[in-house]
Amino acid sequence: MGSMFRSEEVALVQLFLPTAAAYACVSQLGELGLVEFRDLNASVSAFQRRFVVDVRRCEELEKTFAFLQEEVRQAGLTLPLPEGALPAPLPRDLLHIQEETDRLEQELRDVRGNRQALRAQLHQLQLHSAVLGQGHGPSLAASHTDGPLERTPLLQSPGGPHQDLRVNFVAGAVEPHKAAALERLLWRACHGFLIASFRDVEQQLEGPVTGEPATWVTFLISYWGEQIGQKIRKITDCFHCHVFPFVEQEEARRAALQQLQQQSQELQEVLGETEHFLSQVLARVQRLLPPWQVQIRKMKAVYLALNQCSVSTTHKCLIAEAWCATRDLPTLQQALQGSSSEAGVSAVVHRIPCRDMPPTLIRTNRFTASFQGIVDAYGVGRYQEVNPAPYTIITFPFLFAVMFGDVGHGLLMFLFALAMVLAENRPAVKTAQNEIWRTFFEGRYLLLLMGLFSVYTGFIYNECFSCATAVFPSGWSVAAMANQSGWSDAFLAQQPLLSLDPNVTGVFLGPYPFGIDPVWSLAVNHLSFLNSFKMKMSVILGVTHMTFGVVLGVFNHMHFGQWHRLLLETLPELVFLLGLFGYLVFLVAYKWLRVTAASAASAPSILIHFINMFLFSSSPTNRPLFSGQEVVQPTLVVLALAMVPVLLLGTPLFLHREHRRCHSRRRQQPDKDTAGLLDLPDTSLASQGSDEEKAGCPGDQAEAEFVLSEVFMHQAIHTIEFCLGCISNTASYLRLWALSLAHAQLSQVLWAMVMRAGLSLGGEMGVAAVVLVPVFAAFAVMTVAILLVMEGLSAFLHALRLHWVEFQNKFYSGTGYKLSPFTFAVEGE
């Protein structure tokens, strides 16, 4: 089989890399993505490995890169994607990158600090100018210098305590949300021995930190007395107010205001030059940072891979072990020889035997990746195990379509997926970061087939937005029934329902060419007919699906040489499954083929026959479908029950006998050496069976690992899960019937609620067709939101569950692990 049907052959290789060329060799392997390194230093701490210093240097550079990237983001800029293939830099180039990065970091820090200081200084000048230019200062100054105070006595004795009393001022700015609290606290603390004036600044000022415009409130406080002044200064400091010197003379204030404005202009020019220099530095960061990020990330990955290698005793080469696909070994050898040619000594690659289970490697493309992802969601298959992904390409969309069968809904889903497929190479589509969009885009081919199969099953159900379509002429004739039954006008007036009898000649002309006859959409027993049809169809599909899973297990047993499992496991499983539920499918098909319309009224019930089969009884009112049925049914039940002990005890007893035979043979030949590890033709393949299969492997390890109780317990669990699973899983497939009916009924209700009611209302009111646009819009929105999204998601989840039914205990173990090659493909390119 090809690699898609079974995982590729993977070999364990040992690499001898010259010390001088080890970095170049591993870097080349990362570009190719051929091998998965094994950690030969698992017992060594990460801080004690050979290249830990180099890894730390790369991590320090990544921290610096994060700072630079954050600075670019804060400036409202974006980093472009790196162009072209960027190889991992040589170790000697790391010093140059580190120096340039440190220089850019220091320049950014200095420029940011200078700009912050200039903005703060400019902000102080603007606040000071606003305080001097508000206009509430001169009136207060004049009132307190020219006019007498109310509490100042008219006559003062010379040399008295108030001879040096004068009015002082405190001016500044405060944030608007603090102004009311500041004014209230000043009045309470100073007992009214002050006069304060608060005014809003007309123009908003740019904040020095955030750069956003903000409103400020200026204040001017006049007071007398040193104690009052000290209280005022302490209170303003607590509110983080900006306090500025204030002069009483008008001319001095104007001169100071002009000087402040001149200084502000000079600072703005310096700040503009600083901003220009900062933009130049950020432009350099935008140009240099993306390729550096990719290169340093690659370099760090190379050193981490080198830390997994061991050092030879002569310290002249590094020894590495890696998993590699067998067909990639020539490419691996050529890549290592090309990378180590400059060192003068070529790297050496050779295969080594191994008893560990190799990783699973299944190559995918953009079409098969989504289907392989569905299979891997249940667990990665073991090495060389049958891969169900090729069959899932058909079975998964088909089972989804059985539950979602509608031509209109399937066509909408198909067109949506087709649009994504046609636009898959556009950069804007590929680089979109929306998580929901990425989920749909990665499964675009899955959605494409799901929509296509839904259209197919929709034609079978004859449903398009819940409405039947007459593509072909109907197989039922109402005219023949009317002519031969003598329907009169009085009879038609008295009968609300009319029955079409297929036994009347000419009424039933033959089956509909494809799908369900559209005349059933007019029948009152339409739902009963679909119930019977879809329920039986679900059982047939379920038994077929489970049988297919058991049959796929045959290929696993043949490939791994486990021939005893064909007789002791696969055959009992098929007899148990087909003897019970395969017989049920036979009864359904037999009744469809043998029972005619004339004998339909007295047709026996399949359900009663199936119940009597397990009760070993018969019903006098339910006649047999065929002669000898009373003998066949108990025989099948007894035969199915007899397979349970065979399935339970067969494999453990066989393996126990093989184990004892090998043990006695080794006792009879004590002097003969057992086959060594290097003599095994393919030791990795021999160990791919389950644990109990190691009973037949040579060597003392297999003898020590074989425990009969563990083998028996494993087989008992498998037997119980299979037997009970056949019953429960057959019932699980009835969800095909339930979801299909639910989708059809919900679609029909939506059509009746929106379209039919809206069209009838528009016809009664006689409105124009433009008025009915909201009706069609509501129908489209509800169809997409409810039927396509909600019902589609429900059908998708149920299809996942049904495929787990197929995989479970049939042929797919899900106990393997993926081959994760060392590659740079995801590292930024």
C-alpha cells in the first residue's frame, strides 16, 4: 500500500557529525525537515549541556527582540513578513547581530527617554503659560494691593505686628477631577483666610506620557501669613498640583508669558527633530528585526538539537540518533555530505536496529490534511497500522450528508467552501489571524465534500429548502385512481383525505427514477414513511460501517504476521456482528424485496421477529418472513454467543502455548546462542504488535515481558468492549435517522414560518415585491444561522462520534505517536 493507506517505513539512523561541521549539518537538516532527533542526554540537566551558553545568548536576543517589537507596536507600526528563505546564521555572525541589536535598543531607550523629558518640559511650559494667560490674576492682585482689607484696622500704631503684612500668591494647575476636592480642602484647612479662583483651560493640552489631549484647571490663591502659605503648599503637593511662580505686575507677567511661548516654540522644534530621529530608528528596526527574529529562532533550534547529541570519546565528532523515513535516507546522506564538505571530514549515516516502536509518518497535502486531522483526533495510529484517513474522505462527508441532506443547504455550504478553495493562495486569506476563520479555512476541502455530499443526499430525499422538486414524472397517478374508483363531486366534498391504492391498476406506475417521489411531500403520512425509511437506512449504514472496520483489521494482522488473530479474533468478531445485526439487515432487505403492495397489510414485523430471536420464542400473530426462520434465528444466536469464549480465551491461550514452546526449546538447546539484536531482519517491525505479541519474539526480554494475567485482562477488556459496543453502536447509528428528521422538520417549520407566511401576507395586502425583501432577508439569515451553522455543527459532531464507533476496538489502536521532524518550516517562513 501507499503511504496514505499505511504509514511509511521509518528507520533509526545514527549520525556522526564532525565538530567543525555539526552546526552546518544540523542547520541543513532543519531546512529539509527529514529527521526527528532522539535525546541522548535525557539524564543530563538542561543547564549542564554542551551548548547551553549559546542557547542563553539566543534567548537574551529574543528578549531584546521582544522589546524592539513592543516599541514598534506602541508607535502604531507593524513588522513586515521576512522575504525569501533565511538560513540559520553562522556562529560568527551572531556577534554582529548582537551588537546591532544592542545599539538599536540603546538608541531607542535614549530617544524615548529624551522625548519623554522634552514632552514633560513642554507640558510644564504650556501649563505655566496657561496659568499666566488665564486673566484671573490681575484682578485679584489689584484688589488686594490697592484697596484696604476689611479686617485691617484703619489706624495702626507704627511698629505694630501688622506693619509688614502683605498678600502672597500661589498659582498652578490641577486635573479637573481634583479641583473641587482641592478647593473644599483649602477652605476648610485655612478657615477662609484665602481667596481662590479656579478656571478651566480653554485648549486641551497633550499629556507627556500618553500623548492624549487632556483638560486642566488653573487656580490662583491669594493669602497672607506664612502659616497659611505652608498649609497651602502642603495641600497642593498632596494633590500633585503643578505650582508655578506668579508675579503681581502686569508687564512682568506679559514678559514672562512671551518668554514661555518662545521657549515652547524652541522645545517643539527640538521635539520634532527627536520624533524624526525616532522614526528613523524605528524604520531600521522594521527593516532588520523580522529577518533577525527568524534567524535567531533557527539558531536556537539548531543549538537545542545539538544539545541532544552525545560527544564521542575523542571529542572530534558529535553522535546523534534520529528517526528518518527510509525513502529519505539518500537525501539525508547527500545533505550531510554537502554540509560537511568544507570541514574536510564527511558526516556518516548508517541504520541501526531498534526494538522501540518507530513513530508514525503519513505525508499529507492540503486536501488530505483535514481528513488526517480527524483521524488523529482519535489518536495517532501505531507504526505501519492501516490508516483510515483515505476511507474517511468518503465516509465522513457521506455520514454528515445523511443527517444534513438538503440540496439548497448543501449548495450554500459547497459554494462557501469553493470560495475559500479558489482564494486559498491569496496572501490576505492565508495570513488572516481570526481563529474562527482559520478553523473554517483549514477545513475548506472537508466542507467542500460535505456540501457536495449533502446535495447528493438532498436529491435522494428530494428536499431543497424543505420543498420537494419534480425533476422526473411521478410514479403515482391520481387520474387512474379517480377513474377506477368512481370519485364523484359529492364524494370529494365529503372526504377531506383521498387515498391512493397501489393495488389498483394504473395508480402506481413504477418507482421514481432517483430518490423519493415528490408526491410523498403532499401525503399526510409523509413523516411516517420517512421515519421507517431513514431508520432502516441508518441500521444498514451502521452495520456496514462497523463491518468495514472489522475487515480493515484483517490487513493489519496480515501485515504484522499475526495470522492467529484472523482465526481467533477477526472470524469470531464477524460471526458475532453479522450473525446478529447482519441478520437484521438481511431481514430489512428481504422484506423490501419480497413483500408486495398486495400483501403489505399482513406483512410481518421485523422488530418483533428480532425480539423473539433473543427470547427463543415465536409469535402466533406475526408470521415468518421465510420458511425455516424459526430454526435459523436460534442457531444464529447460539453461534454468536459461542464466539464470545473463543474471542475471550483464544488469543491468550495461543500466546501462552507459544511462550511455553519457545521456553522449552531454549532449555533443550542451552549452548546455542540466541539471535542477537543485530541479527534480526527488522526488529522495529517485529515489535509493532501489542504487548502480548512479544511472547513469540526471541530473546530474554520478550520472555520477561510476557505475563499471562496481563494478556488475559487485555483480551477480556477487548471482548467486553466489542460485544457491548456492537449493541450500543448499532443504536448510535440511529442518530443518522434522528438528525436527518430533525433537520428536515426544522427546515420545513422555518419555511412555513417565514416564507409562506410572508408571501401570503404580501398577497393579501397587495404590496409590491420590494416590500417582501425583509421576508427573504429574514429567511436567509435564519437559514444560515440555524440550519447551516447550528444544525451543521451538530451533524458534524455526530459524524465524529460515528467514526469513533468505527475505529473503536475494530482495527485502529490510536496508541502511536507522530514523527515530528526537526524543521524550520514553521519558524517564521
